[in-house]
Amino acid sequence: MNRPGNFFKTHTLLYRLSALELLRNKFGLILLFAIPAVFLLIVEWTTGSHETPIKLYFFNDTQTVILTQREVSIIFMAAAVSGFLTAYYAILLFHENFDYFRYCISMGLKPSTFLLARFGFFMTVVAILALFITCIVRVMMPLPRLLPVLLGFIIFGTIYGTYGGIIGVITKDLMVAIMMIVLLANLDAGWLQNPVFYTYAQESAFIKWLPAFFPCQYIFSSVFTEKHNLWALIWSGIYAVGLLTVLYFMVQLKMRKLCHRRGVKNVENIKK
């Protein structure tokens, strides 16, 4: 038996199943590309050129840069939209309702195999969205350090997408899950991480420990300075790995429960 070939074939098939799930959601696909474009065009149309001082946080330093409202709003809105959309798509991928997975159990499919393909497609969606948003921002304003900005959006999307996946696993109602990610995205990425807000906030310590803080600082510093914010990158990676680990074990536990229920049902059928 060619086990490496079977391994690749199985994961490719599961990857395609994940892709087909999202492709069936036509409205969701429209949102994936329409929301970033529409929101950033509105920012371009409505914001002014008034300059304001903005704080950027590094490991042992705080740098103040003078930016226009337009520059700040474009990057801030791009990050907020990235966070919300990746969380939304993660909910669709990792929601509790894995009905078809039950039918794969009888064919010997392992939960770890299912999860590996699922995570692979999830990261593909994050990368595509990050690349699309980076391209739009690049058209609207110069990005001297393009790759760090792209990396920042990927990490940001991974963190918020993983949060969305966790919410999707623990909630039975899809609308409740969407409401929870809207609340966090609105509070964190859409409000508290606004540079105009946190620069003048009285209690910034709380803001610094929210999920969007470190990836936002990495994106802002990559766009507006020549310094490499390694501190923000490391903490963003810690958040991403930690949340991905939590999601992995939560989904694996859910899959094992499905396996157990399937096994119990098969035993009952045999007894009958």
C-alpha cells in the first residue's frame, strides 16, 4: 500500500470538501471581496487630511508619528475588516454541525486527519483575504514594506479567525456565534485599537492585552515606520499559536464525541 499517496489523496479530498462548503455560500463569497473594497472606498471618500499624533508601541519604546486621518483610517479599517471576515469564515468552517463527518467515520477517517485538512483550508482563506486587503491598501497609499504588512494581516486574520472557530465550536446557534464575533470585533478591532482612540486613552493597559493589539501594532509600525516591531510580532505569534492549540483540541474533542456516538449507534443497531 502506498501510504504517502493515500495520505496526500485523503487530505486533498478533505481540503476540497472544505472549499465546496464555502463555495456553496454564495453570499459569503461576495462578502469576502465586497466588504473590504466597500469599507475602504468609504474611508477614502469620507476622511480628511487633518494631521494627528499617533503612538506606536515597541518593546521598550513608544514612538509618536504624525499621520493624516486618511492614513490612519485606511490601515485601521483594513485590520478591522480582516478580523471580522476571518472570524466569520472560521465559524462556517468549525461550527458544531459536522454532519457529514459522521459518515466518514465508518470508512476509518481519523479526527486528526479531518482537522489537518480543515486547518489547511482555513489558513488558505486567511492568506487570500490578507493578500486582497494588502493589494487594495497598496493602491490607496504607498507601502514601502509590503511583505511585513502582508504578514501582519495574515497573523491578524489567524488570531481573529481562530477566535471565530472557537466560538463556532462551543455554540449551537449560528446567529449567537456571529453576534459574539461582531461584539468582540466591534469592541476590540473596531474601536479600542483605533490609534486615535488608544493614543489618548486613560487606561491603555487593558487595551494592550486584547487579541488585536499586537498584530495591529505590527501592521501600524510596518506601514508608518522603518523599525521592525519584533516584540509585537512575537506576541502576535504567541496569541495565534495559543488560540490555534485551543481550537485544535476543542474540535478534536467534538470529533471524538461524534465518533463515540456513531460507535454507540452502530452497537445498538447490531443488537437490534
